[in-house]
Amino acid sequence: MTGESGKGSTFRVGLIQTRSGRTPAVNLDAVVKLIGEAKEGGASYVQTPEMTNIMEVSRDKLLATIAPEENDASLAMFRELARQFAIYLHIGSLAVKATPDKAANRSFLIDPHGEIAARYDKVHMFDVDLANGESYRESRSYRPGELAALHDLPWGRLGLTICYDLRFPALYRALAEAGASFLAIPSAFTQQTGEAHWHVLNRARAIENGCYVLAAAQGGKHENGRETYGHSLVVDPWGRIVAEGGTEPGVIFAEVDPAEVVAARSRVPSLQHGRRFEVVEPLAEPTHLRAIRGPA
């Protein structure tokens, strides 16, 4: 394995688009079927969206339903599927109990032996009030992570992120500077914010870092009343959308060529040109200009 961009041959990805409800067992049945379809379609790397196991807005109901990582039945099943299918199975995120009063929004990368190769806890909490009256306070139920995460796949290095992280470009630049060729952004974007920003933000993260973006998404009207945007995306390092879903559950396939990372970064070597700088306090008047004032 290697962290150098562009290493390895072309491989096939399968992005699972789902519409999670409030019952983990029902959600598991639905996603297991789609993972099987992804395997049948030739995918070597399969990604599911954020909140694969449950979509619940009530903090009390969430904490009463989920379990700690070591007791999570869906994670055990996903590990067995990765081993059985001999694939990299990236569970975009599961809600797992971290403390008695807080959950973690945790991503799991499972290798073809069924071992957990990497974990990532969502760093940025979605605490917003939207213009249409929707309000979200993710920090009430979830404990934010503090560490970025990468892992070497046979085709290059993968950087792990989740949904709202997409709006914080410094995280992606740090992952790219640490050798990531692929940026995973499993999501559950709202309908309103997705219509406005989903495509442009994913394309921006790909372009500015010369990386592939792999973004499986939740889509449609959920059991809890929330509506998510869908449109799972694969974006190449030049910012071109090479595969896109709609709003219905299903599998989106794409061929990913690590050589495209090398090509994009050769054309525009912005990763090499980045410089550290300091921000100074604004001056009342630019030092290189002198104001010309008339008579008092």
C-alpha cells in the first residue's frame, strides 16, 4: 500500500444511496441488499451514507435505540459482509453510543478481511437554523471528534470526512497535504442546503485539492419527516462529475483512475504552492498610501 497520489490501477466504486428510518434492523436489511448489488456490479470499494443505521431527531429516542460500538449489530454484519465479499466497505457513519448522554457520528472503513481499518468521528456539528424554519442542533445529541483520519487503500490514500465537514476546506487541504488522493464525504444533506450548495462544494473540494471526491448520500422523505437531497456524487480531480444519483435508494457506480490525480496536480500544482501566512490587525490607513487632505 502507498500514500503517494496516483499509485495503483483503476478500480470500481459503488456508492450506496439510502433513505434511513428510525429502526436500525429495517435500515440494515435495506443496505445489506444494496451492498450485495454493489458487489455484483464489480465494486471493490463500497461506501454508504451518513447515518446508515438510524435517522432520528429525538435525542431521547436516539440514545434509547443505539448501542456502543462493540455491541452494534449492524457493524458486526457489515464486518462479515466485507469479509464475505472481499471488498473495502466504508460505512459512511453509524450513530453509536459514546457516553450515557451523547452519541458519536462515526465512520468505519472495513477492510476485505472484515477488520476495522479506520474510524473517524465527525468533527463539525450541524447546528443551524434554515430559512424554511428547519432547525438542527447536532451537538445536543452527538459528541464531536477531534482527529482527522486517513487510510491507505491499494489504489492510494483515502481521507475520511462526514457531511457538514464539507463546508470546512481546511480539513480537506490537511488531508490532501497528508497524501490523500480520495476524499470520502458520506452525507445526509438537507433538501434546502443540497439544492443550493451540494454540487458546488463537492466540486470545489475536488478541484482545490486535486482529489477524487466519493460522496454517498441519503435521499428523499424520511420516516422522521426530514427530507434529504440525495444526488450521491463521484467527482474527479478536475472537478468533473463522473457519476451521480437521484433521490431514490440504489447504487451509483464509477470507475476511478488514480492517474487522474497525478494529471490534475501536474496541471495545477496548488498543493505545492500553498504557503503559511499570518493575519495582521487591519490598519486605519494603508502604510503605502498617504491621504491628501484639503485645507482645514
